[in-house]
Amino acid sequence: MITGLVLIRLASGREKLTMTKLKEIKGVSHLSAVFGRWDLVADIEASDLHTMTNVVVGKIRAVPGVASTETLVTTAI
């Protein structure tokens, strides 16, 4: 299992619809609204790095209203 955080910047005016769509994506375990350079932080879980890449690039970035993302792969210490 691999986990990560996806920092998401939203396009103005589409926040509610975009958040609803993001919550429906398989692999997104939690979604938090934040203040600052980013609008949302998505906790994601995947079986491997290839699957995580598909979730971020193929699903999260494909949602209308997602302006940009930055992915942080996490590890237990």
C-alpha cells in the first residue's frame, strides 16, 4: 500500500461541484479544505506507485475545476 497527499488548486467558481466529484474518486480516502496557496488536500491510497499515478493524473486532474496539483508521496517513519 502506498499513500500520498495531493495538494489541489481549484478554478474560481467551481469549488462545490469539483469537491463533490473529487470525493467520488476511488483512492481518495479523505478531502480537506485548506487556506493558503492550495485549496484542498486529498489523502490518497493506492496499491502501488503506478496506480497512484493513474489516480492523480487520470482521475483527479481530469475533474473540471482542478487548476493544478502537487503530489507528496508519504512514508511511515
